[in-house]
Amino acid sequence: MTEKEVLIKIEKVNKSYPLAGTKKLDVLKNIDLEIFGEEICAITGKSGAGKSTLLHILGTLDNPDSGRVLFEGMNIFDKKEKELALFRSQKIGFIFQFHHLLPEFTALENVLIASMISGREDSGKALEILSEVGLRDRADHKPSELSGGEAQRVAIARALINSPRLILADEPTGNLDTENADSIMRLIFELRNKFRQTFVIVTHNEDFARKCDRIIKMTDGKISES
Ligand SMILES: Nc1ncnc2c1ncn2[C@@H]1O[C@H](COP(=O)(O)OP(=O)(O)O)[C@@H](O)[C@H]1O
Ligand SMILES: [Mg+2]
């Protein structure tokens, strides 16, 4: 890694969910955090600690109640919804625990759809990225014709197609056996070294977390270690 550039700065972010009556559940409590360009960060912590909520806010899929999130120095929640959707499709890629591929489309089409949304459909590039994740020869397979590990690789290709600066992953190996989990882990490191993306990965996989550049531990809505 070269000079550390701050890609994302989170300042005093709070988030709570309303409960029955007048009560509320405080899920993120005054979070301050910096994510640097090209780093692979693991977010760990018990179930319910607020990891997914933080990831959703980083990905602009959810709003904080207060505080700011600066991406490349810009306050992303200042943007209007349309602008925000474009920003999200160009700058951020998402990988979830379950691949969420569209069942009626092939691997190639699933990757292409993501590029259509950002207005840059490019089947040559989609094939290239499928090659990168080791699945050039599975391009015409539908999700039901792929193994779990392969489907997750297609989901990674889909996340990469628009060359986003940031990839957010929520338990990307949570649904895989050890061998497939290890290979997804290796792939993520290879991709970072090649394409210089920044990854923030929520994981329960301790082996994976230890290999990351940094572990951010969340406890009860706060960052307890970084
Ligand atoms: N939409 C919601 N409404 C109410 N409570 C929620 C909602 N989403 C999450 N929660 C609660 O917020 C807490 C944190 O959730 P989450 O961020 O998903 O935790 P983690 O990913 O660390 O397991 C949990 O107790 C969860 O039940
Ligand atoms: Mg979660």
C-alpha cells in the first residue's frame, strides 16, 4: 500500500430502530471510523452488534439518524436520492452471504445487468471479469447450474463490473464450506492486489479476519477495537 488515503470517514454516526410504543433500540452509538484506500478491513463482533447496519450505512442503503459519512471527502447523505443511486452504482459493489443471483439469467447476464444499471453495459468486460474469478467456462450457466462457491464468485464478478472503489461484503463466506471459503478469501486478496479496490468485510471467519489488513471489532453498537 502507498500513502494512506482516507477513502471514507465516519463521524459521530448514530442509528436506532423504533420499537413498540415510544421505545427505541440504539444500534450504532456515536461511531467514528476511517477506512483507508486499498485496505481490506474485517468487521467482527457478536450477532446483533450492529455490523450489518454499519455496512448498510457505508453503502448508502440506509441513512444514519445523525452524524456524517464522507466518501472521498464528500458528505454522501447530502446527495438527492437519484444522485445517490448513481453514486452507489458507480462507486460501491456489494457482496452478500447468499449470492442473490437472478435465477432465470446466466452468470454472464447476472454480471451484465449490474453494468446496465450504471449505464455502461459491456459484455467484453463482463467476460473478462468472469475470467478473473475463474469462471469464464461457466458464463452460460444459470445459478442452479453452479456450485455454491461458483455462485459466490459470480456475485463477486457482479460487484466488480463497474470498477467500484469500495466493495462491501456481509458474511461473504458464511454460507460456504471451508475449502470454498478459503478460495473466496484468496480471490478477494488477489483482486485487491490487482485492481486496488478497498474492501470492508463483515465476517465470523476468524482465519479470514486475521489475514485482513485491519480488524474492526464491534460490541453493542460501538467500535471496541480497531
Ligand atoms: N429494521 C430493523 N428494525 C428493528 N431492529 C432492527 C432492524 N434491523 C436490525 N435491527 C436490530 O438491530 C440490531 C443490530 O442489527 P445488525 O446490524 O443486523 O447486527 P449484526 O449484523 O451485527 O448481527 C439487532 O439487534 C437487530 O435485531
Ligand atoms: Mg449482520
